[in-house]
Amino acid sequence: MSDGKHDKFGRRKFLEELAAFGSLLTLSPRAFAANATADNSAPDKKLASFGKAKSVIQIWFWGGPSQLETWDPKPEAGYDFCGPLNAPIATNVDGLKICQLMPELAKCADKYAVIRGYTHGDNAHETASYLVQTGRAPGRYVYPCAGAVVSKFRGYDGGYKGVLPPYIVLTRPQGRFSEAGFLGTKHKPFATGGSPSKIPFEVEGIVAAGITRERQNSRKHLLEKMNTFKRALAKSGYLEKSDAAVEEAYNLILGDAGKVFDVSSEPEKLRSSYGNNEFGNTCLIARKLVEAGVPYVTINYGGWDTHKMHFQEMQRKLPQTDKAISALIADLSSRGLLESTIIWWSGEFGRTPRIDWNPPYIGGRGHWGAAFSSMLCGGGFKGGTVVGATDERGEYVVSRPVGPGDMIGSIYANLGIDPESTLTTPQGDVVPLLDKSERKGGLLTEIM
């Protein structure tokens, strides 16, 4: 095997390659090990959408997007609240207006539900993230986030047979808490790393930097040729599970499973519709992942903690966001996947309605957990609807509050996971899936 300078393959080099190959095997989904039990009680027969969804694409707006510059504009509140973005636009749903920087999403409002009554009152990143993603307040146990719970109920323990892990994060973990909680490493997300804008997308452990597919193939063949131990035991059956794990790992690297991360295989017109940028490519890969059967995909979308120069950031980020998410909705719909895929737009909280114009903020917004917005699309949720309302300044919820438990419980229900289910901790305690204190107004039955 060529190392780029010599054709000689010494013992030291062989051991290095073998060690690198061994670490690759950890990507095999069935190599993850942890135990926790789940009791999935009977579904709620009153919900027509129960179990309609198969997958979730969670778009996590890390830092907290402003409700006033997305789904709940308040132009009448005046300049100190709406700033220069004071001309919300009509959508294709009568009476629904959204931020003027989201014209493409305005054209498909009949496909999604806007949640304007989201609330929990927590203004700290870590605890608010934990609340929104677990549906529970911090306490004795570190509870699993929604992705890990779906991995538990709809992943390996729920009959998932895919080669790709059932819970994938594009591209890095949220980092605010342990996503798997007490469920352990079996339900920890596989974070891809890398940049989806780069061709090839260097997915950690799957696509090595600077190594071509041909060279990876030659490594595989060389290892097979030199593995005399494997050949000696080929007929014994002792290595059956090991061989299966090896083939599964190579399918991720060289086979069809790994191609799901390659946007270059998609038509240029489709890639352009997503924006052909990092966020757009990430959304396109998320579509490919759910099309391949992955139950839960999180897009960790940073840059929304806009304490300074908020409006300049919105002018930069919202057009990209608008283009990519509207393309994702259209793409899923055209493939018949929207009814089985939930798109969940959320951050840990919103932004302060009153703008801070003083230096060094120069038009910034702080943290605001009292009232913020979200969006749900597909997977059994009714489009063209609005849930909840805030006051004239967007400061407080005045009707139909939606707590983190209500939101996640509704997503679980549409996935066929009973929100009243329980989990068993490693200590043997049987605990409810959701915290009743974080269920403000009940499940979103009006859109289910």
C-alpha cells in the first residue's frame, strides 16, 4: 500500500492502520452498549395523528432566535421593539403574517403550524436548553433529550434495522448537556463533524480527510489479504458477529449507506433550491437521512445568540434560513415524505422584545424565556394554523400557553410514543417520560 512516499508497508505502519480500522468499528450501531427499559403504554385513541410520523428533523437554533423577527412580528409596538424590520409580510394563509425576511416560507404557510405561545420563563442557555429538549426541569437525574428518547422507542429497541445510527446530529453536539442522559451511550447521537459545504463531506469516522474512495478500498483489500487469522477461522462461525460488524462499518464508508452524506449526487437545481451553502446542504442531507429511514436528525444551527448588532445578523441569516427550510418542506412534500416527517424549529428561548440600542450592543436582544415562538411541520401536524398569542409587544403569552412538555409530548404522540410512558433509570427507579409541571396547556390537540 502506498503511503504517498513509499510502497513499502512495514510492521509499524500495519499496526497503525489496524488500530485506525479498529476505531472505525465503533461506528457500528450495534457496538453501542447501554441498558434502560421503557414502558410504552397504549396509544391515545383520540388523537387522529397518533403514530403518523416516522422521523423528526429538529432544527435547533442554538442561542435562541427572536420571535419578533420570525413568527410573531409586532410592527405596532414601535421602533424600540421591532426596529427596522417593521413590515411583516402576508402568507398564503389568511390573517397570518411573518417576518419580511422569510418570503419563501410565506408561500408555504399552509404546510406548517406556528406556535406563538411557547413559554418556560428560563433565561439561561443551559437550563433552558435542557427544558426545551427534555421536557423536564433539572433535578435528580439527567434525563434524555427528545432525540435519545426517540432512539430508545423507535431505534434499536423499537425494531430499527438501519445501518446508520438512529439519532444523528449535523454537525456537532449541542454541548449544553448530555443528550442521552441516563439512557447512556447506546442512545447518544452520532455527531458527523465536518462541513457539509465541502465535497466530500468529511463525516467523522466515515470519510477521512485527504483520502480518496479508491485508497480506502485498497486499504480494505490489503487488510483482508493480510488477515490470516480470519481466514483460518472462516468456517468456524466464531467470527460471524465480528464479520457482520466489519461489513456494516465498511457499508458506511464505501457502500450505499455512506452515500447519504454526499450532496454532490443530488441534481444541481435541487441543491440550488436549498441555497448551496452550509446550512442549505445540511438541510438537504437531513432529508436524505430521513429518506434512508433515520428516526431522528438534529441540525445544530448556531449563531442566534444576538446580543450585539442583532438586525445585521438577521439580514444575513434569515434569508439563508428561509430558502433552505422552505426547500426542505417542498422537497419532503414532493417525495411523499412530509406526512411521515416532523420538522421542528426551535431554540432554547426567544429574545428580549425591547431592543438595547446602547453601546456595545448597538441594537441587540437578550435572552427571553417568558414568550417565544416555534414551528411544527408535517408528521401529522396541521398546517396553516397558529397556536397561542402574545401581548402587543411580544413580551408575555396571553392565550394558549405551550410548555416544553406539551411540545415534546405532542411530537412523541405523533411518532406513536405515548407521552405517559415511563423510563427506568440505572438505579431502578421508574420515572415518567415528561414532567407534568412543564406541561402548561396540554398536548397540541388542536393541530393533531
